[in-house]
Amino acid sequence: MLAKALKPRVRKIGGSIGVILPKEAVSRLGIHDGESLFLIEGPPGTDRVTTNSSELVMKLKKVENIIGRYHNTIRRLAN
């Protein structure tokens, strides 16, 4: 099954930039005015928007675990 692409619009709102979500996106995300959204980075072109910060926290814990186990390797690769 192919994913449906929704097209949010980016607009200047005062001194900021806002993202205007289509009604269908608002309904699918189950969000209301004033709620927070989280942008989760993935490989290029695969970032995701979610209303649930627990997914972000879980991913950060995995990253911390990997860094802890491979800190010497990561340090060498960074040089």
C-alpha cells in the first residue's frame, strides 16, 4: 500500500515561520491547537512528525547506549 502524501504549507506568522497542516493531517495526528509536535530526524528525506515524545526519548536512549558501548570507536572515527 502506498503512503498518501499530504502537503502542509509554510507561512510567515509575525517574526516566525508556521507550518499549516491540512485537516486530514490534523485528524490523523489527533492534535489540537496549542499542542506540541516533535520532529524526529531520520536519514535524509525521512524525518517524521509525531505528537508522542516517548518515541524520541526511546531513540535517544538507544543512541546513548550505542555511544556508551562504542565510545572509543566513535572517538577514533571523529578524528
